[in-house]
Amino acid sequence: MTSNHYVIDTCSLIALNRHNPLDVFPSVWNKLESLISRGQLVAPKEVLNELGHQDDMVAAWAKKQKKLFVEPTEKQIEIVKQVLAKYPGLVKIDRQYDADPFVIALTVELTKSKQQTLIPVKRIVVTEEKLRGNKIRIPLICKDYDVECIDVIELFRTEGWKF
């Protein structure tokens, strides 16, 4: 038995609100909050920064989720530098905020950390980005780091959620 822990990207939260708005589908968001409270769903602080410039409703929800966001560590900064050295096209120069390299860095750091748990923990990236050839996106880099990458609907399936 393995415990799944997820690192979520900005685009998944925005897409989720687009298709399952917070004010219409509270049960969906309550399930996410349950994962957050158990420490099974996290995101780098940069996701909160991106949300603040893209989706007011999700940003307001996210600001209340104190356990969701993780401050970058020195190790994560090192991983971000390694990722960007290998994949400079990951970050768009014209963007003020880009959480993608931090999503990867957080997942890699958590995956490589020494875990003192009774049940093995599997780290999974949640993003709506898809693997498309050699296009530099989160799924390509996850593949390079041997990290599983799923979308938000697959998270629901993995967790066995039905709405």
C-alpha cells in the first residue's frame, strides 16, 4: 500500500474552478481541502502568486488554505536552477510569475527526502499540461525526473472520488 501525495500546478486549480466553480460545486473543493489538511496536497508558494494574477475566486480560496503552500527551500532553488539550465524554455520571459519550475522542484525535493513513514509515499504532480513530443512543459520534465504526472480528473480517479 502506498500513500499518494500531490503537488498541484496553478493551471489545475484554475481549470477545476472553470469546470467546477467553487460556489456551485463545494463538495469538490471540500475534498481538496481534506487532502490539504492531511498534508497530501501541497503547492509551491509561487502557485499562490500566479493565482493572484489569474483567477480572483481561486486566489481568495487559496489564501485561506494555509497548509497548501510551501515556501521554497535552498534545495528547491538549486533544483529550479538545474531544471532551467537544462530546460530554459520552460519559463516564459514575458511572464511576471511562473510556478512551473517550482512545482517540479518541490516534487523532486519531496521525492528525494528521507521519509520516516510506515507506508511508502508516492509524490505525483497534478497539472493540466500534456506531454506533446519534446515540447518543454511540466510532463516532459517530470518524465526526465521519473515523477508521475496526472491531471486533476485523474487525481479524482486515483483517490476514488465520485461526485
